Amino acid sequence: MSNRYAVVLAAGQGTRMKSSLYKVLHPVCGKPMVQHVIDQLKPLQLNEIITIVGHGAETVQDQIGDDSRFVIQEEQLGTGHAVQQADSILEQQEGTTLVVCGDTPLLTKDTLESLITYHEEEGSKATLLTAHAEDPTGYGRIVRTEDGNVARIVEQKDASEEVQKIQEINTGVFCFDNKALFETLKHVSNDNSQGEYYLPDVIEILKSQSEKIAAYQTERFEETLGVNDRVALSRAEEAMKRRINEYHMRNGVTIIDPSHTYIGLDVQIEQDAVIYPGSVIEGNTTIATGVEVGPHSEIKNCTIGQNTVIKQSVAHDSHIGHGVNIGPYAHIRPSSELGDNVKVGNFVEVKKASFGKGSKASHLSYIGDAKVGDGVNIGCGTITVNYDGQNKHLTTIEDEAFIGCNSNLVAPVNVGKGAYVAAGSTITEDVPGDALSIARSRQTNKEGYVEKLKNMKKD
């Protein structure tokens, strides 16, 4: 196999996005567009990926990291000029160079691999990735020779009525013989209304030298969508969402309403899980078989065990065991760990806390910075008072303890194994195992006091 390289064009600011965020960093299904492109290039066994950056160079480099080398295009003088910035790295190299835009998040590794393979098999100096468009308005048309090669690319404004009927369009993705590319770029002119150097002009120059120009037509026009504004961004989001959801459904996941279910690219879901409408599942989340999520739940960076149910709740950066019941309206905040068969009920918030097997906090409680053992029952309205104004402190509730309703556990504090805390108690000291702790004033009833109070008000 010959040497293979890729140049990613990511230097344009994207003024039509009307955003302070650099264009190629706008996310599609939770991942920046340029990262989608890099992730599809990485499996192609390329010798090198070079990303051309300009405005916002540091933020793009931070996003991509070590997956690419970077070259800065100081002035944005067109796509040809952008590719030319990589000449110090690639000019003397033998092999094939793929040029792809950083705002084409729907391209797949399979399509790019097919394009490169076709280019090398055809022995052409350049190969265009083309697509069939039902409505080709605005795209450059591909005019082919009788033998199927490319005669020319005709832009919309220059197309005759007959050429405008052509539905094969230029996608802006190219494969080149590397040396021919960089030699030809030296002859590209900026004699046009924009004063820029255009990459498609390389095709025209090679054609004038009687070099072979080929075209590979992808079957999926949708993949080639470039994102230049928020409207196109929403279309890319919809297409990617549909692709992801169909992948999971074909692998045995039930998604009740795919059009209202949002699943990130890195999410892993086992068969026989059920996802209800309105759910958003993102990040490095793993969902085991038999899990039910939703409706209207938000999951991010969580591991969820078999047969767990999460209804109308939020869970971030946590480990959730098997057979757990969460919600409705619960909040599992980061660094929490829920063991098997735990219940975290409605309006319960858990933060940086662990729950042992079979423990329950059924409703209206805050459990933060806590270690809860097995078989613990936490009554309604219980609060772990973890913050003293400067530091967070740990509450420990040992196995089989029972915490009565409306209790305050003022950390640092330990409730021993099998201990009971009476309802309404404020616990400031450790409770021994198997003890009953009552920390509240004795009830006092003042007979007739209300009538006396009313008379005082009249006076």
C-alpha cells in the first residue's frame, strides 16, 4: 500500500454561523464537527493527518490534541492556499493525499476508504468524491467524458441550462497524487472576484495537462453535507441522530420514539434495553441489557447495570448497579456509586455518595458526601449536612441502619450498624450500633395559649 496522507481544512472562521465559537467546534450529537472528521480518518491507517487552522487555532488544537499535526494559515486566501500551507510537510512525499473539510461531520470512514482505494486503483492524478443530489442547486456539477472520467466541474453560476440538469455534484472532498497536488498548487492563480486560490483549480490545470481525473460517487448524499450556518447544523444533527439511533435499534435496543431520543456517538447500549422519548444519553455511557431509561431522563458518563430503571431523572459521572430504581425526578450527581437493588426515589439528590446493596432513599432527601452501607433505609426529608462553610465532611451510615424522616446528620458523623435515628432528630455525634438516637426537644403543650395570644393582639 502506498503512503497515505490527509489534509483537514479547518481555518475558516465561519461568519455565517454568527457565533463566537469557532465554526468547526460546533457540536453535532455532542461532539465537535472537526472531531467527527478526525475520528473517521484515524482508522484509515494514514501516515499523517495535517489540520490547517487559522482563527481560533488554539481551541481547535486543544480539541484534536495528538491526533493531528497542525499548520497555521495566517490569512484565509482560499482552499487552495490552505492546502498549500502543508507543503513543508508533504511536498516531497510520494503517495496519496486526501483533502477533506472540517465542517463535514457526517462523512464515514467507509466512504473515505472507498474513495482512496478507487483513486489508487484508477491511477488518476486526482479523484473527486461526488454525490447524486435530488436538488443540485448551488452545487458544482460534474461533467463526465464518454469513458466516465471527469471532463470539468461547472459551478452553478457558470452552468448552462443543460448542465444545470446534471444531478451529480462536487462534494469538496478530493484525493490527489501528492506530488502532483503540490506542484500544481504553485500554478493556481487568484485572478478571480474574491482574489483567492481555489483548490478545484488544481483539477482544471491537471486536466489541461491531459492528466486523468476520476470521480467516485458515494451512494449517500447525506454524508457530504457541509455545515456553514445554523440551519445546516440542525440538519447535520438530525442526520447524525437518526444514524446513531438506527445503529442501536438494529443491535436490539428498543427506542420508543427515535425522533425524540438523543444518544451520543460514544454511548454503548446492550440489547433489550428500552429508551423512552425525551431521553438524552451522552458521553462515555454504558447501558446494560434490560435497562429502562426515561421518559425525559438525562444520562451522561454513567455505567448502568442490568435491569435498572431511570425515570424522569438526571445522572452524571456515576456508577449505577443492577436492579436499581431511580426517580421520578431524582438527581444523581457526579462521583456517586449506587449498588445493586438500590432505590433513589422522587426528588432525592445524591452527590459524591455510595449506597450499598438494597439501600433506599425513597423521597425528598439530600445525601451528599456520604457512605451508606447495605440495607439502609433513609426516611423522607433526611439531609446529610456536609458543608461547614469551608470544607465538606463525610457522613457514614452503616449496614441495616434506619434513619427516620426529617433527620439532619451533621457531618462528620457515623451512624452505627443497625442503629435507629428517631424522626426529626439533628444528629451531631456518632450513634453506636443497634442504638436508638433521639436528638430533639421534648414536646411541650401549653393549654389555652392560642386564646391568650389572640387577646394579647386585641389589646
